[in-house]
Amino acid sequence: MVGGCRKSETPSTPPPGSPAAKALNEMDQKLASGDVQAQLQVMSQLLQAWVMTKNSFPTSVDEFVQAKMIAKVPAAPAGKKFVIDRQGVRVVLADQ
């Protein structure tokens, strides 16, 4: 502590080859795959982790990027967008 203030914590990258690094790599591959169902699954897992740790919902999936949970939100199919279903605690596709 300096001057009574706590140093802010920044997310750390897991060591290469660790289970956490392998899980992050698998998530990145699913998000980049173009497989919409896999993308929805990963983003729903991120949402559930968010809700469990922060006891609140993000306003949009873009907050996963701002929180450095993912590098970018994948492109949704034409005419659709990824939205948060608060009742189901999952990410779904909705019409734009």
C-alpha cells in the first residue's frame, strides 16, 4: 500500500502449458471458429463466471472485451447480435 491506497490488481496471464492457459486457448479457438453454437457456449460460460464473481450482469457482451476476458466479440450471423439473457443467465442471438 502506498499513501493508504491499494495497488490495483491487473489480470495475469496463466503460465504456458498450465490448465488455465489450455482452457483460455480452447476458448479463443471456439470464439474464432465461426461455429455460432460454440461461440454462444463460451460467452455463456463467461457470463456465468461474471455473475458469480461480480454478483451483477454486464450491460452487454462488449464488457467481456473491456474486462480483458476475451480479445474481441466474434461477428454474429447477418441480421443478428449477441445479447445477454438475464433470466437464463446465458448469451443468445437476437434480431438486430
